[in-house]
Amino acid sequence: MKLQIALRAENPSLEFLRVSNPAIFEPFDSWSELEVKFELKKLDNDCYLLTAEIQDSSFEALSQIFGSKENALGAFLTLAVERGWEEFPSNILFLHIWEENGMTIASVYSQGELELFKHDNLEALSRKLASANRVVVFSMDIVAKVRDVFPGLEGKTYSISRHLSAKELENNSLKDFLGDSVQEKDIPKYLKDLTNSLVSKGLIKPVWLPIKDCSQLD
């Protein structure tokens, strides 16, 4: 398991952070059985990325207490999330949702596969979204369309347009990037290439960085 959190500080060290912000280390200190490797990396100005990598074998030793390794892992992750950590997004999913003949339709691109979900199969879509630890959309308007089905989606959703706005490119629409010829169902597949292109040009931050960045830590 790999976790990450964004921090605002001036030239910090791990020792400094343990003193100045002990709450974020509480999950690891209270679970002393875990073997953890911390790494601190500067992102921009006074913004830092702290990662914590935990050996999966550490949770094996706790399986007798929690019933299984998976239960132990889940319990620890819940506590870490409460302290502001998030799971490193190893499973990234691209999503687009639209209305067609009065029906809600969703298209998902993940691990090289494109899947379609119609209005009568939104529970299956919810399970698919739950399995990902990062969901990429062009606009947060997409999230509003399935908020009733999956209320926790916003917390792990990366909005391309939100980060474009930060670069004063808020007037760009999806059609500006993809054109009119791309069909709705294929948009998630093209979103992956668009995202990689914008990241390489420095117009948006990489999608694997924490959703809650330093600009939100006031």
C-alpha cells in the first residue's frame, strides 16, 4: 500500500513534520506493527508531497485480529483517510456521462478497455467507480450527474478543466480539444491522451498527485 498527502511548509524534514503536524502520523504510530517507508518531495514553492509505503506483509500479522489481511488493510486505510491521506492512484479511470433520449449513459475507459453503462445499470457503474482510486473527468459537471448513485465520487475525482482554469484556460471546452467528430462513448479513451498531452505541456498537474493540493490547505 502506498499513501500520499500534500503539505504546506517551509523547508521541512520528517522530524519537523512529526513535531509540527503529529496528527498525520497518528495512523502509523498507533499501528506500530506496520513497516513504513516515508519519502518527502518538494513540489512547488512551499508545497510538499509526503508518501508512505507500507509492506503488504505487515498486514498479514494483523489478520488474526481483524479476521483477514484485507480487513486489516481496510481498517487502516479508513483511519489514514480520516487524517487527510489518500491512496496512491495506481488504478486510474476516465469517465464521461451524457443524456441521450432522456436516459443517462456513462462511458468508462480503464486498463485499455472501454465500457458502456446505461441508466438501468448504474449500480454496476458505481461498483466500477468504487474500484478505482482516481477518476478523471473533463468537468465536475459529470460528477453531479451520478452524485445520487455514488456520493463519494468527488473526493477522488480529478477535473481537467479545474486545473486548466488555474492556468487561465477556462474558456476551453471539450470540443475545443477533441473536436466534434469524437462520439460520446469514445470520449474517455481520448481523455487519457488529452490528459497526458496537457501534463507534458505543463498546463495541468499530473493526475496522480493528491486531489487536495496545497492551494486548498488554508
